[in-house]
Amino acid sequence: MRISGYAVAAIALGTAVVPAAAQERTATKQGFELPARSGKKILVFRPAVSVGAQSTGGMFEPNADWTDKARANIATRWQSVRRCWATA
């Protein structure tokens, strides 16, 4: 049985796309709505942040400068969100 180059390319592309799609994560649920002043509390946990690059050998190489910058960006954004909630 002989497989054409197009079939091999289609299979390779299909297997490459599936893992990328499987990594999508969202923090929302479609149709979910929390009524205002419902008395419910939402807990927000501080994320563990580590930023780096993948080496040629496939190993994760952390970058302290990038990690510090990412943590500062998250903290800055979180403060602005908290200010918006306080005024709402």
C-alpha cells in the first residue's frame, strides 16, 4: 500500500494541531453568571509564575528577569482590577 505525500502531510498536520488545541484553558464557564450582591465570595489565589525558554534539548530554562517582570505585571494588573471592584 502506497501513501501519498499529501496524506502524510495531512496526518502530520492533524497530530500537530491536536496538542495545541488541548492546551487551551479558560477560567470561565459558558452561561455562568453570578448575580450582583448575591453574598457569594470568589477566592483568587496568587499564581505560581515561572517564565523561561525551552532549550534545544527540550529542557525548561528559567529566566529570573522575565519571571520578575511577569510577577510585577500581574501585581500591577491585579491592583487596577481591585480598584475597579472597589468603585463598583
